[in-house]
Amino acid sequence: MSYKPFVFHFSLCIIAVLFTACTGRTSSVTDDEPTDSIAFKYARLIHVHHYDGYSVATIDNPWKAGAPLHTYVLLRDGEEASPSRGRLEGTTPVHVPLSHSVIFTSVHAALVEQLHAESQVAGVADLKYIKVPFVQQGVADGRLLDCGDGMAPVIEKIIDAQADAILLSPFENSGGYGRMEDIGIPLIECAEYMEQSPLARAEWMRFYGLLFGCEARADSLFAVVDSSYHALCQQAQTSTTRRSVLVDKQTGSVWYVPGGRSTIGRMLADAQCDYPFSADDHSGSLSLPFEAVLEKAGASDVWLLRYDSRSPLTLPQLLKEQPGYRQLHPVRSGEVYGCNVMTSMFYEESPFRPDLLLQDFIHILHPDLTGSLPPLRYYHKISEE
């Protein structure tokens, strides 16, 4: 991916030093001493240092160790570029707080709602996938612009929205962002999904709080998530039961199961259960044939699966999809729980509120603790009729 070098200027007493930008080109970054830094407790891919009047945020490239993915200079208090003041090249200037952002993902729209920054969103892409109420209502009322498909957005709509930043998810070997790279609007690469623990991913909300000018609110929300998650971990350790679990279901000819080092895999470990693929070192999903999953995890006590439907899934419907499911122990014992991602806020909430998902896992996997936990939020027992 390539970015045009941006040249802008700050009030500096010291000449800029050289840095390496995500394009591999030489770039200059001020050698001012930072006044403060965000001390991320879990996140490893994001680094933020505060200076007098601006901040520098660097995102590490999750697919290329030791290289940055993107470096942003966040300008505060109306700081403007001035030809007579030092320079910083190979980075992207972003004026914060954002006031006319365009958001490409449902999860970030949901986070903005949690941060009470809805009024700072001017448009969205992939509207059909965004269930967040303020977005759907805003587009219906004409307050938010529908910028089309996230893979091929309507550039003119983004310009009409007077966007001051576009929030989108980067992908390995994506080939860049096409025309969006040429319109001079900062692209915020939301790479938190590549973090390797639930809390590390959630902690990125502190970076987004900085972008939207609600740092204190974001810090406070993350403190709640952190505390709640650890309290649930401790509660799970008090359980007198330890059950094994099978996750998700076959899609086409392949069954994708979370790798042992994925956020779901780590969360299952925190839930104090036995996960047959816990020893696997993949941070993503494993694609396996049905027979391999049946052999390794077919005897599990509980089956947790996700599905996408306008109505609740039933066991007969599930067995119609794949008659081989009858061989799974949890099907015979009636311990099958489904999460309807169409009617729940699973994808919208759980990345930044992993404590809510962990709560469901513990509720299901430790029946002796059920009475001390809130009702299930995402998963519900699949009806046998």
C-alpha cells in the first residue's frame, strides 16, 4: 500500500529527525520530547505519544514484524500547517476531534455510539450490514450519507459528507484503497482486530476516544471492561464444573473453528473450559473437514454456534443442514446453544465489550454459577422442535 507524503509544520525548536513510514520511504518526525504517552495495558499494535499541541499515533503492521502500518499526527487546538515551521513527512495529518467522519464498519459505528459521539459521524459505507440504530435512523432521516459498498464506495458521497477521516479495516495484501487514496481525506486503518487477546483489541477504544475528543469517556469505559473481564475470570475459577466445548458449525464443505490463540480461543481459556483446539497456535480460524472436527471435538459437552437468520434456529433445521451433526454428543444431550448474529448485537458489541461475551460463555459452561450471572445476552439454547 502507498500513501502520498504529507508535509505540514509545527512550532518546533529542534530540527526533525528521520523516521520510517509505512511506505518504506524516508520520513521526518519531530524530535521534540513527548509531554505524555498513552500507556496501553494490553494493546501491542498501537502507540500514542502526546506533544505540545499534537499527538503522534503509530500503528504497527500486523503482517510485517518491525514495520509500521501507518503513522498519524493528530493536530489539536486548531493547529494549522505553516511553511515556516519544521516538517513531518510520510505521515498522515488528522485534525481532532473528528466532526464529519465516515465509518465503514458496524463495530466502529457501535463504539462511536457507546462513546456518545454519534453527532460526529457524517456518513457510512456498507449500510446493509450496520444494525446500529443511530446509523439506520440517521440515513433514513437524511442526516447521514450512505456512501455505498465498502469495497467500492461512492467517492462523491464521501466528498459531499465533507469527511475529515474515513475509518476502515485494513487487510493483508489488499492492494490499497483505490481512489480513496487520492482525495486527501485521512484513512484511519482500524487494525485492532489483529490484536491477540480480547482486552488488547478492546483497548483500542482509547485511541478512538482520542480521535473523537472523548478520551476520558473512552478511558472510563475501558476501565469498566477491564475490571469486569477480570472479575468474570476469577468467578469462572471458582466453578466446581469444567466442561468441554465445540464452537461454530460447518459452512459449505468446511468447518471453521477458532485457533487456540484467537480472541475466541483465549476467551474460552479464560472461561475455564476444555477447548479441543486450545493447543493450536493460530490466531485466526482453522478450516477443517467435518470428519476432522467430529473426531477431535465430537464428544464435547457443549456446542456453541453462530448463525444468521430472521428467526431462531431449531434443531431439526440444523440437522437438515448437515445430518452428520446427529453424531455430536451435545446434540444428543441437548446442550446446543446458538447466537443469531442477525438479530443480536454480537458483532457490533463483543469486540469492544469482550466481558459481555465472556459472561455468556461462563453462564453456559458453568451451570453452578448461572444463578450469580445476568441472563444470556447472545447465545440461547437451540429448541429441539
